Amino acid sequence: MDKSISIVNKGSLSFLGNAFKKAETDGRLSVVYLGGSITQGCNASTEDKRYVDLSFQWWKEKFPAADITMFNAGIGATTSQYGAARAEEHVLSRKPDVVFVEFSVNDDDTDFFKETYESLVRRLLAAESVKAVVLINNLFYDDGRNAQRVHNEIGLHYDLPIVSVKNYAWQLVQCGEIDPKVYTDDNLHPTDIGHKMIADLIKGLLEENYSAYKNGDVFGAKPALAEKITPCRYEDAVIYRNTNCTPILDGFSADTHKADRFCDPFKDGWTGSAKGSSVTFEAEGSILMLQWRRTVKQPAPIAYATIDGDIANRVKLDANFDETWGDLCCLTTLTESAAKGVKHTIRVEIAEEGSANDFMVISLIAADN
């Protein structure tokens, strides 16, 4: 099957064209990949077998004289909701020229994730250093589901380059040309062969754009940011951790351990164990979200989050996680309707102790300020 079927949109040549021009004329380029566990490299036998590393080689081969750097900002089990919040710290702080975005199997096909995805895309495109944002649609291999319908509506609106792994791989699976086990062991995370396939499709998109660029097709300045099609309330999201925030601690303490890997999200938060222990924040924003750990080590604590003392609408946070693959960095929306322009009090209090693990608050995230 023709792999070009994976190219949903080549995008405005002014995006990747300006990245190519910088690599040729300035001799340097910064590339960042942002996504979930597939971007992180789950199930690849070694780091150099990840689709990120394999597709990045295209840049090194195409511009051998240039100093081209890459950073992998993939964190497993995360969505574009968290991606929008961490874009500044994990991506834009590195002054990237090109950003690849992969959340189509972590987001759902809903209006909510359409908004968080557009919020992320706009935040990236608005950055001065960013020349191009490239969207990647992965899939579940058992039923083909992903969020590319809403994601690609956003991508096409901004005329971004889009590559759909689903458009290629799912047809091969459906017509019986390949056994999905060739590409994945668990119907989601790619094998080495699956990672190579994703990388090849990305390279195909890059090659199409590069050929147009070398053929002298017209391109100019980076396109102006189009009008938003969702409210984009997550575009200005701010993350509060113990590195930039000092909440009131009663029985909780700041977590100061150093994680071995960037992709470990369980760091820079606060932990507590005793019933009645609490951590209390103050923050502005109509949308208030809490990151916290659900754990396979059980029994685990149960806590409640309360905003401005409203006990009737407190949110239960049960840290007992019934999966077996590992702990989950859970992102829970506490409210989307808090008053703007005022500081709100967010209190997390342990209601039931768990003998197997502490309760961990990873961060508070506020948006729509």
C-alpha cells in the first residue's frame, strides 16, 4: 500500500519551509517531540529504535553540516490537557524550531479534547521560535480508534502538516495484509517494527515538504495565527509545583527526590500519609485541576479536594489503581466554573490512610485566568 495515504495534509509550506531554510542558512535547528507513551518510546527495545530517534535522523541526513538537536518530551499516560499546561516548561523553554505532537491515542474523540488540543497547538504556534508544528495520529490496533477526527479538524484549520499512522496501518490490518502483532504486542505500543513504520511515515511527510521547498514552491513568513474555533481556555494554563509554589502544609511535606528520567512525572510535588493531613493552595483561574498519583501499591489513601470550603461539591481522590502496568499520573478537573480574577483556596485532605503508600499531590494546574 502506498505510504503517502498517511499524509493527511502537507500543510502550508511556510511552516516546514522556514525550518528547512534555517537549517541550510543558519546551520542549526532544534526539534522537540511532545506526546505520550509512544513518543516516550514504550516497547522499543532500545532508545535508538524509538520512532522519535528514527525520524529525527532524517534531519541529520538531510542537513549533515548543521547542528541539529532533539529533545524527547514524551510522558506516558498523558493527554493534550496536560500537554497544554507543560508546553512552556518542557517544550518552549528549549526554543524549538519544529515541534511534533502526538496525543491521538491518549485524548478521546470529544469536544473537550478538541479544546485542549487547540489550546496546545495555539500555544506552540504563538511562540516566536517555532517554525512548524507537525501533528501525528497513532491508533489502537484492535479497533482503530483514536482522536484524529477532532485533532485533524484543528490541524486543517491551521493548515499544519499532519501524518496519520491510522490511515496507513489500519487499512493494512483490515484487509489482512499484516498481523497487527507485527506492529504491536498490546494493540497500542509499537514494537521496533511498529516504531520504524511510524518513523517512515513521518519521513515521507518531511520528504514531500522538502521536495516542494527545493523545487522553489512559494513560501514566505510563518502564517498568522488563525482565529480559534474552540474557547481555548487551556491556552494559558500554569503548573504549580514545589519548585514555584509554597502551599500551606499540615502533615504533608515537599517531595525533593530526583527522578532518574525526564518521563517520570512523580516528582516535585507533596506527599502525606496520616488521616487529616492536608495541603492548601491559593490560585486564580476559572479552571482548576489537580495532578495526583494513583498507585498499584495497595491499600492506598483516599483524599478529597475542596474549593473555597464548598464541602458539598468536594472531589474524591481514590489513590487505589486497579491496573497492573504501573502508577498513574492522574489529572482531575476540580472545577471549570470558578470566578475569574480572584484567588481561590484549594485544599486536599486525606480522609482514609493507606498502609502501602503515601498520597502524592503532583501539582496544581490553573487555566483561563
